[in-house]
Amino acid sequence: MEDYKFLFKVVLVGNAGVGKTCLVRRFTQGLFPPGQGATIGVDFMIKTVEVDNEKIKLQIWDTAGQERFRSITQSYYRSASALILVYDISCQPTFDCLPDWLREIQEYANSKVLKILVGNKTDREDREVPSAIGEEFAKQHGMYFLETSAKQADNVERLFYEIAAELIEQARQKEVPVRSETSTLANLGNKTSYLSQANCCGGINNLGKDSNNTNNSNNSSNNNSINSIN
Ligand SMILES: Nc1nc2c(ncn2[C@@H]2O[C@H](COP(=O)(O)OP(=O)(O)O)[C@@H](O)[C@H]2O)c(=O)[nH]1
Ligand SMILES: [Mg+2]
């Protein structure tokens, strides 16, 4: 029986080869595809997660080879709750393309979409993009920031659980009933605090600072009972 309170659409974009499919497969299937076998050719995968005793269904959309700009259409971005923009920390050109991706996101996605910048492949020793550069770019563009390795499963669970936690928090804020003029003001207050969070700090951005650690589900910022249920 389907038993979940929220369904969120999470969309991955970024240059071909940065590891989007591997991130999705690591999270949804717990594996790192060998060789060139990463392309799965489906539109999205589903995973149910539990955050704060709430079951949340994540519908995770991966691009199947249409990463060239302008060939991803509006329908892909439409109704996305969160956008994960991925680059490869060992490949500077994938970082240099980020402004192009942001333009596309600006054009097609909902302006309130949660945006997360992900530098993938931290296991590689030939790093070209320092963590601080990625973090600064994210800050400038109102995105959360995290570095991951789909290969070594570093920060991959954390990435998706933090997104689920943030989306659920936003959804709860929207649930606050408007009863009087006072509560309208309270709602505006909530909105302001969300915007300032999205523009600088917040869970994912802070967590990204210890991204060289091995994946550690006991981290202090994230220790409320988070369990995968499939
Ligand atoms: N070393 C390393 N290689 C990775 C990682 N993630 C993906 N790759 C490799 O990068 C290539 C492209 O991955 P893929 O997921 O197909 O990228 P996509 O085109 O963005 O979907 C494949 O050869 C993967 O094995 C990672 O975290 N570390
Ligand atoms: Mg792919």
C-alpha cells in the first residue's frame, strides 16, 4: 500500500559525464555501475525516505543523454521541487559551464526551486576545482553546496536526505493556516527567513565543508532518525 505524506520531484542537470546517473544509482540502488554502463534510459527513479518520522517519496529525474543545452525542455524542469546541478571536481570545463546551466534553470524552472550545487568525484586525485571555489560559486547564486563521490558513496545519502529534510520544512511552513492579519505577517516572516537561508548558509552548505570525510551518517547536524525504507 502506498503510504507517504509528500512526493517531491528532484531533477539532476549538468554536463554529460559528471556522474549524474551514478549519483542516482548509488542512492536508489546502492551501486556504482561499472564501465560505461551508467545510462539507464528511464525518466525517473523513485525512492521513499523517512525524515522526522515522515515518509517522503522522492521522484528523481535523470537526463538520459540529452544534456546539451537547450535540448532539455521545460517539461523536464516543470514542477521540480529541487534541482541538483552537478559538476566534476576533476574537470574544470564542467564547472565553467555552470553559468549556462543557471541561465537555463532561470528560464525554465520555478523561481522558488531549491537549488543544490554538487561537485562530484571527490575520490579522484586529479582535482581541478578547489572546494572553496565551488562553495563560493554556490553562495553567490543562492545554492546549497555539497561535494560527493558516487563511486565511494561519500555524501550521496546525505545529499538526498538533506534535500528531503529541507523540502519537508518548506512544506510545513506552507501548511501554517492563515487565520488573521497577524498570521499573514508571520507567513511573510517565514518566507524572508527561507530566502536568507537559501542565499547563504543552511544545512547542506555547512555540511559540505567536511566533504573530505568518509560518509558519516552520525554527523551532528543530521542525527534525527533518518532511515531508508527501501
Ligand atoms: N572516479 C569517479 N568516477 C565517477 C563518479 N561518478 C561517476 N563517475 C564516472 O564518470 C563517468 C560518467 O558517469 P555518468 O553517471 O554516466 O555521468 P552522467 O553523464 O552525468 O550521467 C562514468 O565513467 C562513471 O564511472 C565518481 O564519484 N568518481
Ligand atoms: Mg547519465
